[in-house]
Amino acid sequence: TATSFAGSGASLTGLPASVTYHGGVTLANGVTDHTFSSIPAGVTRMRLIIYELSASGTDNLLIQFGDSGGIETTGYESSSGRIDGSTPSESGTTSGFIIRIAEAAGDFVGMYDFHRMSSGTTYWAGSHSGCQSSTVSNTSGGGSKVMYAGPITDLKIGWTGSDTFTVAGAYVSKMDLLYWQD
């Protein structure tokens, strides 16, 4: 969005709307997923912030959008890579936005930013980055999704397999969701 100035005492125009805090959650031990629901129409950007996320096994994190037809489980293009010391690994899927974790009892911290491509479209693109200090690893990647049934109403976070979120020691498995309506 462009900004403009006009004369003395000018005001800024064309600035994006302010960010809205949709909510946060600290997951209980054994929970398989969490859905942020009631995302309002007109959202153009979302940021999922993850703090000390820990899994019961070695699955990868999977984020899926929902609309009036429910949670979308197909039609994504997503990949995530991880460097653990000097060893690279990667994962890809068409069933959601993936974040390569593949480590039990880790402490993943990071964020996933999602952007609607342009006004009036249902094309979404996203990218993520993060780290796990317990193994000195870095993770990054991205993906895309077309929402055919309309605007996003839900954002679900779960696993690529049967893992659950764990809360042990210092790990709290906390997530916040922010969004913008431009």
C-alpha cells in the first residue's frame, strides 16, 4: 500500500490497519491439535507465533486453513528444511503448511507469516523460520494455498502423524495468532 503526503500539516494515507491479537493458547499435555476459530472476513495477513513447542514423537508440525466448508486438508504446496548442526533435512506436503520439527521433547520457537496475495483473491502464501536451541537447529520454509470456498475462518495446528503436544520441564507449547485487515 502506498503512502502519500500533502502540504504542511499533512497526514499519512494508505497505511494498513492495525494488528489485532486473535488469541493465545498454552496447550495441555497430550493435546493433538488446536484450532483458532472465528477469524473475521477481510483478513489479509496472519502471523502464528510459536514458543517452546514440544512434541511427543518425531512428527512435523502441520498448519491447515478452514473456511465455511471446514478444515482444508488438500491443495497445499509446502516444504520446510532444517539444519541440525551440519546435517540438512527437509519435508514437503500437500495436506497443509509444514514446519520441520522431527524431534521429540524439543523446544521449537518461531513464526509463520501468511499473506493473501491481493484484494479479492483467495490465494495465500506463507513463510516460516525458527530454531530449536536444544539441538542447535534452524528451520525455514514456506508454502501456498488457494481457498476455493471463501475466506479463512479457522487456522488449525496439529501434527503430520499421531504426535501430541507435550509440556515438560521448561517447555510450555504456547502459540499466539495475530492478524491484519488492510
